[in-house]
Amino acid sequence: MSSLIPSTIPPTFALVVGERSGDILGADLIRGLKQVFPDAKFVGIGGPLMHAEGMESWFEMERLSVMGFFEVLKHLPYLLKLRKQLIKNVLDLKPDVFIGIDAPDFNFYVERRLKQSGIKTVHYVGPSVWAWRQNRLIKIKQAVDGMLVLFPFEPEIYQQYKIPVTFVGHPLANQVPEVPDKVRARHGFGLSPETPLTGLLPGSRMSEVDRMADIYVRTAQLLQKSNPQMEFIVPCVHERAKDRIMQAIKHYGNGVTFHLVDQQATEVMEASDQLLVTSGTATLQAALMLRPMVISIKVHPLSYWIMKRMALIPWIGLPNILAKCSVVEELIQEQATPEGLSQALERLVDQPAERQKQIQTFIEQKKALTQPSAELAVEALIKWAGLQRSVLVSNAAD
């Protein structure tokens, strides 16, 4: 009889994520690593999904969930203190490899310091260097021993700078149903299959929820006037977000039916006819769920001014960036008004051809992104960090 045992001391992996989308990637990666290193130790900063896989988290993930230049400045003293303590913890522990998952402004600094101290570093999720700030590539090369990227057009960019890179696809493509089942999803929420239903996703960061909650609820009220039977469903990432959304409904949602659920963003997407989504990974998740959508976002005016000046491409939504054209309507900053958003959603409700155009594009994107992500990522980590696999050996009784 054979069994899997470590051929060396079990490795230690330090990982850092800053938001829910990174938590999804981190949990998938940990599962893949445990297949090869069943006794490995995982530490750092993770979310609930990574905790469920056995990771020890030193700090709360939400502390890093800050978006925009101005927003980061407000939290800078705490972030600098946390970063300093994290680096000390990792240097004291000396893990086999440090893996920064997204959160580029935070993680690349940490990775650079750790690499200078001789610790192997890998970054998972390439920052949007293809959209703006391409000068970052020189600094990225100084910070990492390898890049794990999600999109097929990215490796060529890093190869130009001789940065080791592996395209792993997007784990979300493997985690969504091959054929989303709207009836089943609605049954799980106790909702009728016949009711017109729009999903509202105001964001995973509290700063996003604060900015978008009132706008989305007011949008729902306007849309419901021309679609009296329509109801709305909202996934809430945590209790603070739910309280903020309930506050918006109290002020602006009179006469409209809202269903607030705890997390379950994937199921909300599956249950909905169409979606209003705050820009981010949720836009890609919605595309993988083959759900027509409108994309919107508002950030601090200073953040928007800086980002607009540095942008190299005209889109913010991942489905549009992947398609290299405006498949999904985007309403950003001053365009993100209840009137504008309700009109965009109205067009999506009333125009079957527009809906089908989006869905067909999403089908093609889903196919391209469906890869054995964890397996590819683990193989790259073994190579770049010089790890030795656990091996199969025979028991003495054989």
C-alpha cells in the first residue's frame, strides 16, 4: 500500500489578500497546494474562505480593502503600521515562499522588501499595467520571482521585461455552473421563477457600498416605475454593508421590493435576469454567469482625476477589457446617476438583441478563462521557489 508523505520538512506559505476576490483565489490556491503538500502551513492575511482551508491569519483582510488614491491616504498611518508588522512577521518566520494576491500597492512593496532579504516572492493577479502605469513593470521585476496572471494577453507584457510569468486562467471560470440555473437559484432564495428580478451589486469594499448604495436603490425605484412587477436582490458582504443598504432602502426605496441576502453573490447573479454591478472582479463573475449587466462606479473626485489622466484604455469593466470593445454599458462618476443607470437597465430589459450580444461574448470569454488554475499555479510555484514535492512511498507492510 502506498501513501503520500512529505519528502522534506513541510513547506510554509505566507499569503496576503486584501478583498473577497483575492480570498476566492487564495482559497483555490491553498486547495491546490494541499494536494501536493498535505502538511503545509499557511499564514498571513486571508479571508473566511482561506481560513476555512486552514490558514492562520495575522490581521483582518478588511483592513486592506481600501480603493482609490484619496481613500488610501485617509487610512495610510494604519496601513503603514500593518505593513511594517507584516514584513517583520514574515522575516521572522522565513517561509518557503511569499504569495501576494492582488492588492498591488500593498503587496509589491512587501514583496520587494522580502525578496531583498532572500525570501522567494510570487505575485498572483497581474496589476492593470495594460490599462495604466506601465512604468510599474521595472519595479515589479525587482519585487517578484514570478507572476501568476489571469488573462491570456498578459504573459507577453511581462516577457518583454523578462519577468517569469504563467497564465493560469481565472479560478472563477471553474467555480461557476457550466449552465447557470435561474430556477434552482431562485428556489434557494424562496423567489418565484416568473418574477422579473434585477440583481444589485454595490461592491465588496465598504467605501464602494457607501458611495453606491443610495444611487442603486434610487435606480431601482425609477426602474420599478416602468416595470411594476420587478423586484431587486442584493448580496451583502457583511453586516456593516447590510446596515448601509437598509439605510438607503429606508430613505429611497419606498414601495419597492428588495431581497437582502448574506454574501451569496454567485447565487444572486444566477437568480437574476440582469445585473447592475460596481466595477471590479464582480463584473467578470457576472460575465462567467452569463448574465447581462450594466457597470457603474463612483470614486473620490481626486482619485478619478488621477486615474483618468493615467488611463491607457477607455474601459473599466473586465468584460469590455477582454473583448477590447464596449460590450457592456459603463456609467462612471458623473454619469452614474439613478436616471442614467435606470435608463441603461431599461434598454437591457427591453432589447433582446443587446442581451444576446452580451451573453455570446461572455460564453467566449468563459471558454478562454477556463483552465486548471490551481494546478498551473502550483507547478509555477514549485519551479520558481525551488520546492521539493511530497512523494509517494510504499509502506513497510507492502
